[in-house]
Amino acid sequence: SVIVADFLELDLIHLFGENSFDKILLIGVLEYAPKFAKEFDTDPIESLLKTCNKLLKKDGQLIIAIENKIGLKYLLGFNEDHNRTPYYGIQSFYKKDETITFSKVKLKNKLSDTGFKGSNFYYPFPDYKLPSVIIKDCDIMKSNEGRNLIASLLYNSKSQNYSGQNGPNLQEGRILKNFMDNDSLDIISNSFLVIAERTQSEEKQDTPFAFYFSNNRRYKYANEIKFIFHENTIKVLKKWFGNKTSENILNLVVNGETEIDFVHGRNLDILLDTYYLLNEKENYNNLFLKWIKFVEPQIPASGTNKFDIMPFNTLIEDNDTYKLIDTNEWETSKPLTLNQLVGKYVLREKRHFKWLLESNDIDDLLLINKTLIHFGLTELSMLEYLDLKEINEFISTNISRKKYKTSVSKP
């Protein structure tokens, strides 16, 4: 049944009866209760939560998605999502009849005070509206193994300002790592996803502690990755939503769900970015050259169809050896040379190589060829460069998800 109404004015208990629902979802809803409440004899947030508690079955769940009033984005000066004013929530300026958000402890106490016996917190990044990473509150967050994995998943996380203004030009993932190292990611998450239960249930074995979603791709090319802690090891389950393709210039060559090996190590792409941010050219140069020497023997003279032989799919293990991961999922119809793969990374990280080579205002092909010569390789031909451009255009046109308008205009 669908009922369109201000549900604060409905007698939901009379309509449905107590213990009627397996699940109730308040996705971006709970915070609006004060704004629409007609009377303030009681706390509208608590009244809504108590009603939900009564409507749920004994083993039912209330699922809440809501902003964190002291999330990192708000501390960095992003506008409060609902009233478009910076530093509003973190200074607790909310008025009695305004939309209101909470910190983790405050929200957890609200749930406890309204009869919920258990509340499992998840932390979506960059926020709950369109998350690419979701982290479950659990003990592995406090282990070195868990911290390193989560830090790599969150490295490129960037908060969205829904008022349209640009936020500060910072590497938020590096800030988040500092909070992780102090076991405080839960305090600083931009929003919460909470599963609250009337009666505390035992946690099922093999529950994922981290989720990754390729939400920047169209559905048929997208995937979901779950990380599960099982018998002191991490299992990785990867699920593709679409099917294999075969007639494109770039093809997906896997489908369904597979279990893949978890590899411990430092991500080369993050290390290169660190040297770029620290202005350490010699270290950047040596690390990238070592990667070229590592992949060169693995690429036949005729080229390779493995599109993902890239620094972001390269891990450096504890013994300083390099290891490629996730390179068997995409293939090009035309083989790519080592020089083209280097050129592909240059196009992805132009700012790195303009900085490394102290080159400004040059076109893409010139930048690629200058980089190739710098690392002892030969220049790309125009035909090789056009092949790279064709692949990139195919990605932007057919694989990448179209950008949604996320700015909110003032009434």
C-alpha cells in the first residue's frame, strides 16, 4: 500500500497495528521531524522513533540514514546540507522547529531511550546519498590490517557540497586516515547508516565489514566488492551486475560473483600521489621507473590486451616486491604496448607529470612523449595516441555514469 501524507499527522498505530512491519526505513527522513511537527509538547524525534518501535515486529529493524552534524565535511567548512549555511550544525545552532542532525553518541542515545536494544552503525563515504564505500563499525577497524585496507578504500573520498559551491581543495582521504589511526572514524564520518533493532540479535558469521561500489559507472559495467573477515583472514567477494561483452574497443570479460585473493600491500598509486603532494620528485621518479621495469617483461612485444596494468592496480608487498591485482577483468580489442599503458597513466594523472617534468601548457601527446623519453622509452605514434583517445572516449560515453545534478537552488 502507498499512502501519500504527512505521516506525523497519521495515527500509524491505528492504521497498521503494533508489531506489523519487518523493516521501517527512514532514509533522509528522521532529521525533518521537528520541521513538520505541529506541537512541541514532546520531542518530535523521540515520538517518531517510539512509533517506529511499536510498529516493528519483535525481530524487526529500523534502518536510518542521516547526516552526522560533526562530520568532516562540516568541520572543513562545507555548507550544512539542509539550510546551506557553513558551520551551522557543528555549532549546534539548530532551532526548535528546524531540520536537525546528530552526532553518533547523541543518535545512539536517542535510539536507546526510545526502546531499541541494539544499533549497528555503518559509515558511508562520501555520504549516504550516493556512497562508494560503506564501513561497518567492528573490531577490525582497530587492527592495522583493517586500517590499511579502509584507508586505501577511502583515499579518494571527496565530500559533496549540495549547495553547489566548491569545497576546500584537500585530500580528504589523508585526513580520514589520521582519524582511523586514532580509532575515531566513527566520530568524523559525514553521515550514518544505522540498523536499529527492537531486540538485540546475534551477529551472523561472515558479515562484511566493508563494501565498495563502483557508482561512477553505468549499471551494466558496475560492480560491488565485499570484504569479510573470516578465520583471521580477509575474504574478498566481487560481484559484477552486467554481463561479459565482446565487440567493443574495451570489453568486460567477467561476470557474476567471484571470490578473489586479498593481497596485503601498499598501493603504488597512493604512494606516487604522496610523493607528488610532498614535492618529492626524486622518490616519485624512482618509484615510477621501478614500476615500468616491473611490468615491461610481462608485456609481449606485440602488446597486451590487459587494460588495467596500472599503478592503481599494483601493490608493494612487505618485501618491496610489486604485485599486480585486478588485471583480468577488462580487455581491449587492440593490444596495447608498454608505452601506451604509460601514456594512459599520464593522461589520468596529468598534474603529476607536468609537475615532475616542469612542463606547462603542452598538449596531451607532447606530455606523454616527453614522459616516455624521460623514462627511456620511445615516443608514441599518432596512431597509438588516437587508439588511446578512442578508448577514453568509449569509457566516458558508454561506461561512465552520467553526472547527476546535485546542487540545490534557493527557493
